Amino acid sequence: MKAISQNTVGGPEVLETVEVERPAPGAGEVLVRVAATSVNAADWKLRNGSIDVLGPPPFTLGFDVSGTVAEIGAGVTDFNIGDEVFGMALSRSGTYAEYVVTPADHLAPKPANLTHTAAAALPTAALTAWQALAKIAPGQRVLIHAAAGGVGHLAVQIAKHHGAYVIGTARAANHEFLRSLGADEVIDYRTADFTTVTPPVDVVFDLVGGEYGDRSLTILTPEGRLIDAQRDGVLDDPRFHRHYVAPSGADLRALTPLLEQGALRGEVERVMSLADAAEAHRLSESGRVRGKIVLLPWAAA
């Protein structure tokens, strides 16, 4: 089968199409024929060596998958061959490929109203937002940084689902988009300092990192929470919480009614071929993508 691999860490140019053996599922796993995957920031951080959880190259990137169950490992009872599924695949093989093996409990049935392209944009980003904002209470003021990005635009909708008053930081070009998702206020981070124009908030969801965390602490209420999905280290403040996403078919099943009712929707800015994975990474790294970039396997694209 075809897959995207790299023999060294580096820029987008290290990504290349290779032929590899199709993986086989072990106990508790399924083999999924990939209909679509998508680009997350973690993908290009792994590619360039900013983070290291896959070990040394060569490896295949990719966490998101939407596709069809092609083979079932021992002990799997939730799925049958031919089922359409989506999920965040943490596995022996990445999703930038024609097939991927993943634990069955990382998957959920694909919502019937979503195409594979739409579904593939969701798992990692939606799970990040859903898990991070699980304790939001009605009426709380929530500030979301990078609100128009892959995780941010879903976080806006999930915070609104929980009854929060939502403020987002984003470029002016994305303000109407965020208001259409339910944002109550939007701040152009290029022309305004959120620490001076925002009254105290109960929760900050930081999807930028760097000095944004320190600055965000200055506008948190005494009992507030800074939920950081970017920082490597920690801040010396009891209100700081580092968030790590976990693959969960159960959480995706919980999100499915919202997706089917249209109360949660993912934005796909561009659909590309896995053959163009390097260009997709360049676009993602630019920080100018609204929502997600979806990648289709070679033949499908």
C-alpha cells in the first residue's frame, strides 16, 4: 500500500510517498481503509522534531481517520467489516496511508450525515476541545485563543453548547465566521491587547502557547482555569492546567448527536491529496488555515 513516510526530521520536503506492507490488526484492533485524514499541528511538529513521541524516523504521520473497516482483530465485537468509522488513531501506523491499524475503542461509527471528508476533519480537534472544556458551567466566561483554528472553532461551539459566554481571539477576517458559530465577542489579536479589553474570565483555553499563557493568567478570576494545549512546560500557578488529548471512541459517540443535529460542525478550508502532504504542511504551519485541511488517498484524490 501507499503511505507517506520520512527518513529524517525536517521541513515539509522530507515527506515522501512510499510503498509499504499493509498492516494487520492484532487483538482488539481493526484495520481501516482510509477514505480521508486531516492535518493537525502535532503532525508537522512531529515531522520537524519539535515533539518526539514516535521515536526516530522512518515513520508515518497522521492521527485522524474516516474510512471503512477492512479487517477485524481477535476480540473485537463493536464493529463489522464494511462499517464506516471515524476516530483518532494512535497506532503502529499513521493515517497518512491507504490503510491504518488502530485499537477498536479509538473509533466510533461515522455520523450518517457526514461525508468521510467532513468526518476526517474532526476526531483529534473535536476530542481536544470536548475533553478540555468538559467542566464548563453555564454562564461562565470563556476566552479561546486561536478561535478560528482547527481546535478553536470547535471549542467555540462546544463552549456554547455548555452555556458559556464565549470570547475568541482571531484575525479580523475570521470574526464573522466565529460569530456564525456562536462567539459572543471576538478580539483581533493584531490590533488589540486581550488583557486590556477583556474583563475577568473564568476559563482561558490557550491554543497558541508561548507568552499567551502568562498574559492570560492576568485576566483570570481567582478561581479560574487556564487550560493550555500547547505549552511544553508548566506555569507556576494553581490555575494552570496542561491538557493532553486522549483518543476515545466513547467521547466521539457522545459528540455524534451534536454532529447529527448540526449543533457542531467542522470547517474544512481545503481538500488535498496525500501526494501533496508537503504543501498541506506548509499551509498548516502558516497559521492562516481556518478550520482544517483534509487529505484524501492518492486514488480518491
